[in-house]
Amino acid sequence: MTQVQDVVSVRDEQELFDRTAHLFTHADEVVCAANDLHTWATMRGNTDLPQPRRPGVRGRKIYRPQQLLDPASAPHLQELREAGMEIRISEREINETIIIDHRIAILAAGRGYTVLLRPDLVHGIKSLVEATWRTSTALAAYETRFAELRQYTPQLIELLASGCTDEKAAREMGVGLRTYRRRVAELMSVLGASSRFQAGARAREAGLV
């Protein structure tokens, strides 16, 4: 762990958790932005951050929509919500960040991490995270919107990969052409894909099929 002024570089997840776990257990507020549930996983196999243990602690988390399409992720999101976490979904690209008590910022950078303690740097990063929070959507609203899409995602990906026409794909799904195209458009939006081919690739990368 090398420290230069108030910027600390951490080699891997294990070192990050060893060095910062106590900060979470004593925090008054933790804000986390991550592209998926495994961004901050430790080498010990955990799928989430240490949680503040004192009553009255505020926890907020922002994830990308892909989590709602992953059957393995959905139950964990529900557990977090039941534990008192405020969860929102953002369609914008997320800079994977943790803010602790408005004074410490942790950034994911490849396989390593950067811990920032300098107030002006933390304030700038916090402003970006708060902007994402304000423009994101509550988990419950997204769950309603994508409940049907989650059910049909595997079949959609198979049809897109087959190269068949939209008309044939719609018949295979037993829906009208407009409904099929709407589902494809929603899937592309959720995955942040600019093409159908990219949607299929990202769905596989995310383990959705």
C-alpha cells in the first residue's frame, strides 16, 4: 500500500478490505455505485461490502439495470432492501465508487483500488455520485418495468443470435411484431448496447444466458 499525500493505492480486494473494513462498521453513511454485485467482492468469495452495524446508519447503493435481469442477483438485491438499504438503478454508465461519511472515497481501477482522503477530491467525486443518484430510479419501479423482460431474456438472446427475421422471431415467441421489437429495444437499453449483436455479447458477459 503506497500513500502519496491523501491518495492511497491498494493492490487488490483483499488488501482493500483488510485496510478499510473498520471504516464501514463505524460509518454513519455509505454510498456505493457499482456496475454489478461483484465489483467489490473479496477474494474470500463475499458478494458485497461489509455493512454498517450501528442502528440509524444510512446505506445507499446504485447499480446498473443488468442486475434485474440476472436471476442470481435479484434475491440479493431484495435482501439488501430488506436490510434497510436504499437501492436505485441507473441507466447511465457508473464510475464504480464508494463514499464513506462524505470524507472518504474509494474508486475501483482495474484490479486495484484508490482510496482518496483529500477533501476537495472527495467532494468532487461525491458530487458525481449524487448526480447519478438523483437521476436514477428506485429499485421497485425498475422491478415492475422489467419483470416481463427478465422472463424472456434467454429466448430473446437465442432469437437474436439465430439471425432470423423479426417476423419469424415474433412468431417463435408467440407475440406480435411490435411487442417483439419493443422487448428487443428494452433489452438493448438495459444492457447499454448500441446494436443487437452487442446486446447478445453483453448478455453473455453478464451471465444472463
